[in-house]
Amino acid sequence: MRRSLLAVSGTLVALAAVLLRMVAGPPGLDWYLLAWALFASALWLARRVPERRLGALVVAGGITLAATGLAAPPSSSTDSFRYAWDGRVQAAGISPYDHPPSDPALVPLRDDWLFPPDCGAPDLWPLPVDGCTRINRPTEPTIYPPVAQGYFLLLHWLSPEGSRHKALQLGGWAMAVLALVALCRLAGARRTAYWAWCPAVPVEAVNNAHVDMLGVLLVVLAFSAVRAGRARGALLGAAVAAKLLPVTALPGALSGVLANGVAWRRVLGTVVPAVLVVALSYLPYVLASGASVVGYLPGYLKEERYDGPGGGNRYAVLRLLMPDSWAPYAAIALLGLVVLLVLRYGDADRPWEGALLVSGSLLLLFTPGYSWYALLVVALAAMDGRWEWLGVALAGAVAYTAGPVAPDSPGTPFYAAAALAVLIGWAVRRPHQSAGPSAGHTKRRYANAPDRDHRRGAAARKGQDPADSAAQSGRGRRGVRVLFRRRTPGAEPMIGEIYADALAGEAAEIEYVDGTRVTLETARWFEPIDGDEELLSRCSSPTLDIGSGPGRLTAALTRRGIRSLGIDITPRAVALTRRAGGFALLRDVFDEVPGSGRWATALLADGNIGIGGNPEALLRRVRQLLEPGGTILAEVAPPGTRSRVDRLRLRRGPLAGEWFGWATVSANDIRRVALAGGFVEADCWTAHGRWLARLR
């Protein structure tokens, strides 16, 4: 572990050095690729660092790496000069939508920084009459929406005389750090590293000070700091009014509204506040400038070749697959289909999934040539833990370095590779996903729980008791829905993920319906527990360990020469079992299990008789797996304990899984439960404080 920690730290130091070189001058493609290679290496090495150690490294590393963007003036973009100019124009009481920077009426506002007397320097734009400026497209009015304009004005008021670009860079750095903190609270340190260490953050959000960072922060806050409803809609509206691209997050906020008809309350509760915020932010500018508030947006779309297939590198991936003339229409149609899928099958409890799918698909379909557009995708990928989407940000950086409209841009193969990576990521996860059984079969499914397995459960709707059976059916929301969430067989989103993270050393809790929380102590399953020998000595070959977790019992049986197989529905648990020396498969006990009808012994240790919240049904299923006369060895609760079924879920910080059922079977009741499960004999004994039972 210490070696891994040192390796990650050293990689981040090297990344910081590369970033300092990048911001010192226009970064070449080789420096971009090197920075991203170091970023990927740091993420890979961090896999072996426990969450409790990784947290400080992610936060400190993220703050430090972002600060490298403050080391030099903007290195690869001139947008921040327009921001400073727009703030100055507004401070003079003039609407930035009324006059372009070249307008002679604004000559009194010019200075030697934005309008240098020496026009021989690089990255200067000529003025129509005489002179030059650092502001790009000086003959066009501003393109930036009103919330962005308010941000520019605020920084102008707060900036000391002569601070120039520094206030904008400091604003970008502060917003990047705030986003980092919010992501840590929502997604944990391991996923937050996708944002904290990504080279796009110090280069684009801080050094080039792109206002996109303001939109990203508002989206992150909308999904992490407030509940669904008016507040989330208002924040998303503000994000759209800061930079139009965050409109792609709105379908995520409306995930699943078409699942059963139209959830008008959710639609209106999100869309109306968003529209009101956008309208109110535009109102003073509309009153001052009229239709001019549209700004340079139409000209920008034409300049970037979004208005047609000819020339440029827009729709680059689609143009590899179809005639150029089809690409714009195909892009619009496919994006509309993605939005419809999110609205129909998206998970309302995880809106960032749908937002990531829509925003990432937009960039892959339209292939813009500006790297900072992908900042939102990086943040959403950190929320959702889908690292494969980070390739979209790399493709944007490559495209921008080569030139946004350059012919034969290397951005095209990188965008194609990014799209392929997303598809491969989905396909790799797909074998571990399930479209879900029927409502009648759902009651038999299970996922990771306090004792390594648990029943599948769907999230209760607002105002509904999680224990209500109506909250469990999830009718009409499976199938295509697997596109939007990472699942393990029989597991609803986040349950398996939180449990897998707990096996990796991250802190997690078990939360009951009444609000009680207890620590999920996964560490105890990695080492022998007193009383294990009482179970192991009674196992015959072959033995099936159901809910094997990290595999301490499966591996112990293998070392004794007893043929054994562990089954678990969490890929990490299966990997840990194999690493420990046991054999394990990713299986749900209610699905097809190898050797059905031929197992001599089945283990339900560590309370796994509670899987699914229906022990009688579980025993009947295990009886089908056993050979005639086969035995179940189970761990039960001490005598005097009340047999019951609890509703609970796993929680890691503010991130919670879905509710599921878990049964407790008392030693007093095991004979009755065994009889109902098809077993005629049940012996019970105690060893080292544990109560064990043998069913035949």
C-alpha cells in the first residue's frame, strides 16, 4: 500500500511539472498526450490505495494541480480577454450585446493591455480601422449568456487595478476546487480523482479561465447539493444561462419522467424554475438591447460549420460511417433518441447518469474542436464513475491543438477511439448487468448486503414507505435502462458499487428504514473468524459457498483439498476470492448455477440465510442445487432473537443505495424455517459465540 501511495504521489508530481510546462506556452500535442498518460497512470496506481488514504491525496493533489494553471497568463485561448472586456463594458453602464469591441463608441474604454500599441505580437486580432486587440472576433458582439455576464461584471468590480487576467484565473481555480469538494461528498475520493487530476481542469478551467467552469459548478451543485425539484431546476437554469452547453444536463434531471406516462409534477417542478431563471437573467439585457441579446451565436454556429456537412471537422465520427450530407441529420436524430431513452428509462435517483449520456453523446456526435466543452463530461464522469467517458475530453484537446477546423485533424481518430471506448465500456459492463426479471421473479433476486449478499430492491418513490411492496416492482423501467447504470446481477445501482468499494477499504454504513446506521465491517471477512472450523470440518466435496464475499471460506476449503466454488454477484468479491486461491464465479443463486443437483454441501455463512428477505424461498432454491441427501450449513441468530425481515440499504457518505430486504432467522425458529424450505432435519449448536445449523 505504501509503495502504491508513493507511486501515485510521484506520478502527480510529474503531472504537475508537465502542466507547468504546458501553461508556460502554447502546449503542443506531445505535451497534452504526456499529461493524459500521467493522469491515466495515476488513476491506475490509485486502485491499490485505500479510500481513507486516497482522500487527502485527491484533495491536496487536485488543489495543487489546479493551482499550476495560475503560473502563467492564458496559454492557448484568448476567450478570457473577451470576459474582461465584457465586464468593463458593463461597469460603464453599456450592454455588451449592443457594441462589438471594435466599435469607435467604446474607444474610451480601451487600454494598452487589451488593445496593445505594438501589433507585432502573436495572437492579436486586427481592428477594422487601425490598431489591434487581444480580444478574438473584435467586430462581433459578445456570445456569452447573461449569468456569465454577471460573473464578468462581478470579477471586474472585485479586481484590483492592473490585475488583468489574474482575477479570472483565480475565479476558475476557486470554482474548480468547490466542484472538487462537492464531488468528494457525492462520489467519494476515488471517483473524484477523475476530476481532481484531469489535465483539462488546470489548463482550461484555470489557466485559460473558461467560463464553462461556472456552468460545470452549477450543474455539480444541482446534482449533489440540492434535492430534485425547484432548487435543482433553478441551478440548472443558471448553468444554462452561464454557458448554453449545460442544457444537456436537463434531461438527466428529468430521468424516468416518461416511465409510466408523464410525471408532470417532476417535469414542471424542474423545467419551470429553470426557464424562469433563464428568462429573468435575460430580462434586463433584453430591455436594454432587444433582439441583440442573441449575440454572435448564429455566426458562431456558421463559423464552426454546424450549419452543414461541408468542410471542417464537425460530425467527424458519423462521417466515417455515412455520407457527409447525412451526418447533421443523423446527429440530431441520434441525440434526440438518447434524450428520449433518458427520459423513459433513466434513473431519477441518479440524474448525473442521464446527464453524462446526453452531454457525452452530444460531443461524440458533433465533435467540436474546443477542449473546454468537455469539462462538464469530466465532472459527470466523476459522479458516475464511468472513466471511459474521459476519452471525450482527450479527443477535444487533441482536436483543439490541431486546430478546430483544420483538415485531416487528428481529433477525428481520437473522437472515434473515444466513441469506441464508451461502447466497449458499456459492453464490458453488460455481462454483469441484468435487464431484470419479471415482477414475480424480482422477489428472489439478491445483491450485496451486510452479510455479502442481499435482496434486490427498487428505490421507494417520494412519500412512499421503502417497505411497501409497490416500491419494489419497478415495472416498466428495466431493459434499455441498463444503458444508464452499472449493475451487478440482481443488484440495483449503487448497492453493488458501494459494497464493492467497501471491500476495497472505503467506509460504508448499513442504514435501516428507521434511520439507524451501523458500520459495514467488511474487513472481518478477509481473515479467519473464530468458529469457521466448525463449518469447514463439516463440508464435503463438492461445496458451494453462496455469497462468498472475499472468499475466506472458499479458499480455506480449496487448501484442504475440498472441491469448492464461491458464487457472488459483485465482480470485486469474485476477484478477491480468486486472488485468495479459491474458485469463484459471478452468479446469482437464483440464476443458473454450475453443477445444479450435484452439490454435497452448501454454505450460508455470516448470516447469508437472510438473502432476499425470504429464507424459506432461499432454502427451496438451494435444495434444488444439492444432491439427494445434501446438507446446508448456515449461520443463524442466537436463541431469543426475534426472527424478522428488515428493510435496509447501504450508504457511503451522502451516496445511498436502494432499499432491500434482509432476513434474520433465530436459532429458535430454524427448524420451522427448514421444514418450510423442504428440509426434514435441522441441528443447531454454538461455537465461539456463533450459532450454526445443519439442514438435511
